Amino acid sequence: DYGWDTAGLGADPKTLERYREAEVIHGRWAMLGTVGCIYPEALAKFGGADLPAGGIWFKAGAAIFEEGGLNWGGSPQMIHAQSIL
């Protein structure tokens, strides 16, 4: 800790510890989101999977509204996104 806290957010040590914990949790969610963006595109490009919108992560979300919805894994026993709507 170098003492640079212009907003005074770390004045209370208990609150500072809570902020550090929250930052770690948010960082983990961000890393998981990154994997969620990269994985479909890599799977479509290198894995030969036929994903909606070519696996482009920001277009794949619209595929939920298409006929049949999203079919993850190709198994009819799985819960399909269309059934959620």
C-alpha cells in the first residue's frame, strides 16, 4: 500500500478488505466472461462446430429467437434456450 487514496475509500481497514475481496471476485467473473467470448469463436473456427452466427459471441445471443433456439451440445435431453422463453 503506497498511501494513494484520494477518495478516501480505504480509510477504514475493514472496508478496504471488503473492497479487495470484491475486486478479486469481479476479476474472476471478468476472466470467465473472456473465456465465454473466446470459446465459441475458437470452437467454430478450429473445432468444426456449427454454431449460430458462426460462433461470433455478440451475434450468437440473437440465435435464441430463431426457430429451434440454441442447441448446445446437440443433445435433445439438454435444456434448450428456446424452452426458457
